[in-house]
Amino acid sequence: MKTRAKMIALQAIALKETRRFLRIWVQTVLPPVITTALYFIIFGNLIGPRIGTMEGFDYMEFIIPGLIMMSVITNSYANVVSSFYGSKFQRHIEEMLISPIPNYIILLGFITGGVARGLTVGIAVTAVSLLFNPLNIHSLPVMLSMIVLTAILFSLAGLINGVFANSFDDISIIPTFVLTPLTYLGGIFYSISLLPDFWHSVSLVNPILYMVNAFRYGFLGITDISLGTSYAISIGFIVALYLFSLYLLRTGKGIRT
Amino acid sequence: MTPALSIRDLRKTYKGGFEALKGVSFDVMPGDFFALLGPNGAGKTTLIGIISSLVNRSGGSVSVFGHDLATDLSAAKACIGLVPQEFNFNMFEPVVEVVANQAGYYGIPRHEALLRAEQYLRQLDLWGKRSLMSRNLSGGMKRRLMIARALVHRPRLLILDEPTAGVDIEIRRSMWEFLTGINRAGTTIILTTHYLEEAERLCRNIAIIDRGELIENTSTKQLLNTLHMETFVLDIEAPLEQPPALPDLQIRLVDSTTLEAEICRNDSLNTLFSGLSAQGIRVLSMRNKTNRLEELFMNLVENDGKVQGAA
């Protein structure tokens, strides 16, 4: 397959994936926006003033980057896991498998869909946050690069979950029991400097912590962890998950017999 | 001439040890309309799965128009269009998108993809349904949608796995006409079907697989020539109490106005008619009791590939 043909194929998958979540925006885009708006109201508006400042910022200001990041993580993951598993379940993944598209193009197509949904929801949540607090931007490049890297990483994770899933239950186990706890413990609502030494060290094992902190740096200019470490960890995970996903597609795990 | 499809010693053993294919070899020549027959579980769908790279093979080789699946997979895939047995398109996508997206996967630009989608949807009488969600199509329409999708990249080899299953006779006949036209235009077609009338009517060559092994691979004409006896059902005007006795012919009375006559393929039907006529029996209509290929097929799969009663 020539490069131009590969690009057309990538565009076809990406468009298909993007149209899919936009067609059902009431299920895919609206709920996370409402949920996050509730977080803003309850934690930011009602409880936040009683908490006071966090790292020198109003509590509302402090949690906004983390909540945006949380919506991007869950939505990029959810998009790919549900789309990939759905295509396995309905067997229309076979449309791609019988075509000459290389596996990495299939992978990039699904990632593009995941990133598109993650960013769409992220932008919508950011817009809602403006109702509660003006937007602070300390470093736009850091903010944008970290949100895109995070969306890519969790799109890849979603695809791996989709490959291994054998039922609709399997696509909700990881988000419920792994992703949500890691997200909540990833420094969205607090600075890890508040934690005792032991829990501080334990938190450093959580990769989401690095992304939330780097993203918050993009908004507020503060972080518990060095930016270099955050980028290294994010890119490292992306490379590892990308190679693993390619291996799974090449061997046909869950999709070829 | 390079075969459209060349299969050598193809083997597939599934996890758990079930051997679905036990060393199958055959060629399909360009332009052929080829039937791949076999009872349920014979290995046909596994074979098609391997050709279309949905199933990993355990051994052997497959090449499509000279492109080996092991070394030149992308070129081989570009030559193949597949209509699978089960519906495998996105049920929540509009009909036109199902076809246009598939074109995109083969590197056809969006504008061209939409033009081709229109062309094939019109040919298959689905253009009026283009904006419907594909789940809302009837069974016959879904089958035709899969054909349109398989053709959109203009494959040189079209593989149809039971394309007319569950389709009414009118749509089936229009699909036969359509496929015959595609074949005449140069597309090689491989067809699996349980409607043996379909294979007899459409296909020039036939391979029969049973329990993972190829038990027959010949032309349809040659295969039918191996039939020794044929059974005809005759509807007669006046009721009879006893079957008429005719020399060298076996005639059975099914009911008072229906006869079944077994006739050697080399014998003339005139013998039968003149004999009945001589006894004052007037025949109103006549038909084959079973499809000839069906008879042969049953013979082959029930007797491990040896035709009983063959000439």
C-alpha cells in the first residue's frame, strides 16, 4: 500500500471514529460535561471556599486543570475501548482486517478517534469551567502537549482493554477498578505535598499524577513533580503501549482465530 | 497463466486440537465461477477465513494472482473482495457510509469512494436506502449491502460465503443475474452455498470439501456426467391403482396421480413417454425429483468421496 493510500485509509478510520462519537453526543460528550460541572459546583463552589487555598491558589482554580484532565483520560479511554470492542462484537473490525491497511494505520485511526473525543470533551469542560473561574494559562505549549499526550496514552490503553475484552463487562472493569481510583488519587483534588511520606511515595507510582501535575503547570505554573519527569513518563508509557498494541494486532489477539 | 487463487497443502488446527483443514490443495483460474461446497463444519469458512487473512493458518500456502499471503500480503488483500456468511458491518452506520468507508480502507479517496458507493448501491437497488441506518435494512438488503461493500474497491477475486442464505427466491435470482454479470465482466468468483441448484446454475467448476479434506475438484459438467440414474416425478391426469409396468424402467406410484420414474442418464425419455402413452396414461407435468448436484453431493459426502451409482 502506497503512502497516499495509507493516509486515505487513516483518514477513513479517523473520520469513522469521530463521526461515531459525535453521532451519539448525548451519550458521549454531554454526560462528562454535566458530571464535571457538578464537581465544579460541589467541590469548587460549595466546599472549596471552606478549604481555602491550595499551593497559593483558590481551591476552584487548583482543581480545574485536574478535572479537565480527568474528563480527557476517561473519555479517550472509553471511546477506544467501546469502539474497538463494539467492532469486535459486531465483527465489523473484519472490514479493516481484510483490507491492505497496515496494523499501525488501524492503530493510529483508533487513537485519533480517542484523542478527538478526549479533546472535544476537554474543550467542553474547559468552557464550562469559565462559568466558575477565568482561564489562567501559564504555558500553552505545556498545557496542549500534555493533554494530547495523555489522550494518546489512554486511547492506547483503551485499545488494549478492547483487545482483551470478551464481554461488555470486561470493558467496564478496568475503568471502574483501575482508572477511576488512579485518577482520583492522581492529585486532582490535592497536592501530594500534603500527604505523609509513605503515601507521598506510593503516589509517585501512579502515572496519572505526572500528567495531572504537568497539565496543572500549564495553567498555574505549579507542579509537585519536574516537567521533564512527567514528559519522560508519559512518552515512555506511550511508546510501550504503542508497541504492545501493535504486537497484539499483528498476532491477531482476540480478532483472528 | 497465474491462477487467481492457488492453495497448497493448507492446514488449520484450532486450539484444542480440532483439525479444520487437513492439507487442502487446489487452483482457481482467472475468470472462473467456482463453487466451494461441503456440509456444515467441512472447513469452507475456515478456508475462506485463511484466504482473507481473518484466520491464521497452521501450514501450507495461499497465493492470490501470484501474491503469496506470507510474503506479499498487502497486494494479495487488494485483489480480494469478501462477502462473509454473517452480517459484519456496523449496524449503527448509514448504508452509504458502510460502503464508502470500506473504499477508504483500500486507499480510495473520499470523493471517488462516494461515487463508487452510489454506483454499486444503485446496481444492487439500495440507493434509495442510502441514508438508513444499516440495521434497519431487511435481510435481503443486508446481503446486497455486503456485496456492494465487497465490490467497492473492484476486486479481481470475489469470495461469497453463502451470499443467498435466507434470501427469498426473487432476490436470489436477481443476485444470480448480478453475479453472472460481474463474472462476465472478468471478476473471478468463488461461491460457497448450500443451495446446490445455485452452484449448478452459476458455477463452471466445483470443489467439495468434507471433514477438512478435498474430496472432489472438477468441472460442474464432468461432475454431473458421473450421475448414472435420475429420478423424475410425473403428475398424471387419471388416477391409477397400480404403477404401470414398463420394461427396463422402475416406476413407483407415490399417490394415485403421481408417479416416480428412475431413468438411466443414457436412456431417452421417449421410451418412458411412449410406454406410458401406450397404456393410455396422460402426463400433465414432469420435474426432477432432486437437484442433480444435490444427489451427487449427498453421495460424495456420505461415501467418503466415492460416488455410488456413478457410471
